[in-house]
Amino acid sequence: MAQRALKRGVFITFEGVEGCGKSTHSKLLFEHLKRSGYRTVHTREPGGTGLGEAVRRVLLDSPEIRISDLAELFLFEACRAQIVKEIIKPALKEGAIVISDRFSDATFSYQGYGGRVDLKAIKALDRVATTGLIPDLTMLLDIDTAEGLKRARKKGIDRMEKKDISYHKRVRAGYLKLSKQYPGRIRRVEVYGPIPEVQAKIKREVEIVIRKFKRSR
């Protein structure tokens, strides 16, 4: 199949609380767009680069290390600065669709609303780390906090998932607040129901955005 060209690269992010299925659905979308002929890149936060994967192990899989919410902020933003420079911006420049499992909204929701780090400080630091890059579309996969944690913990418990339920409820409330603040960019999808049904809703939202950047024949 010939590669389908776009007027410019498109940046799509997936967000949501633990257990919402964003990793599953972001990968399904990646495979769908690739089969459809688009040049597509899938990455994740924290991770995606050598630095990001190393910091991911510290952030998620090192329970012996104590990390404050403010320290978390700096670590996540360091990973973001690297992935924007090394992966995301070069791919967008080449006209690819970049799909990221988490991006800036996660930091506002987790470290900001969940960890109560000053939102203005996060905004200033994130602007530096991303060089002002904003997703074209953010899919917010929404699920009840307790149900999401139950699903996530079936696969093992990482450092973030160990935090108490009140923290995770604040995270979800933060995501919902962001979705109301940026309704044109953040599209909320409830993830109850079969995976194909949820994925179909995601594809519809993505197609609306991609259509804006298709080259006319």
C-alpha cells in the first residue's frame, strides 16, 4: 500500500487514570493507522528513549527509592524534554502521525492535582520541556477510579499504583477538569464495554482530526 501523505505531522496523545486501557488502545490505533498507510510512530511516557526508559525504572519499579511529588515532576519533565527532541519533533517534521501513551496532561493531573504541586510551576516547566508543543488531539479514556485501580493491579503493582485511592481520585478529577478546560483538544471516552466498541469511538475522533490534514488529490 502506498504511504498516505499529510499536510503536516499529527500529534495524538492518550491519557487517563490507572487501568483505563490507554496502552492497549494507543497500540491498537497505531496498528490501525499503519495498516491504513500512514507513517505512524508510537511512544510512551515515561520512556521512549534511552534516558526515558532508565528514568521509568526509577519512577515505577524502584520502591526502595523515596521520590517526592516535586522530584517526580522534574523526572517526568526531563524524560519529556528528551523524547520531544529525540523522537516526537523529528517524526512530526517528517509528516508522521505520532501517538504517545501519556504526555503533558498526565503531569498536570498526577503531580499537579494528585500531588498538589503548584500548577503554575508545572505550566512553566512543561513549556520549557516541550518547547511549547501541544497535541492535536488527546484521547482521555475515563473509568471509575476504583475500577481502574482494580484492573491495573491485576497485572502487578508499580510505584504509582501503590498510592492511596484519594490520590487517584484527585488525578481523575484533574483529568476531567482539563477536558472541560480544553474541549476542542481533549475528547473524553468512557471505556466500559468491549475493547472493539471503545476503539471504534476512538477511531471516529481520530479520523475527524486527521481529515483536516489530508492532502487533496
